[in-house]
Amino acid sequence: MKAITDSEFEAEVLKAKGLVLVDFWAEWCGPCRQLIPILEEISKEMGKVKICKINVDESPDKAADFGIRSIPSVFLFKDGKQLDVKVGMNSKSTLVSWIEANL
């Protein structure tokens, strides 16, 4: 899992080939902190998806661009196009099924 900033978003997500999961999160958010180990496990187990996280406090521009109102918000992109979004805490099995459905 890779931490990215506003300035890296285009190269890491929008110009990436294949599936990219982006987690919009913040340090102070309890559910966001609970989600991090789940995403790290998925990152290790599913080589077909690139996982990035972007801190909404440190990189507010992309959060504003995507209308983030609640975190965690997890976006799924494929070949630079937004496919879907899940807001709030989700289980590992829910996220894995969601990713596999979009491979």
C-alpha cells in the first residue's frame, strides 16, 4: 500500500493501468485506522490491485475534487476511470468481493 499526495494522484491513479483502490482517510478517524490493516492484507494477498491511500488533511484538493464528505471513502479505478465508491468501514470480505467483481 502506497501513501500518495495530491500531486502524485494523476500519475499513481489516473494514468495507472489496471485496477487501483484509493483510500481517502485521516489520522484522527477511528474507522480509517481500523481499515488500514485490512487494506494492507488485501494489498499483500491480491497482486492484481494497486492500493493507495491519501490523507484528506494533508491533500485536501483531491478530497474536494471527489466530493469527499465522509471518511473512510474507498474509490475503485480501472485504467484511470472511476468505477465505484464505498463509504465507511467495510469488512475485508466485502472489499475483496468488490475488487474481484471489477477485475
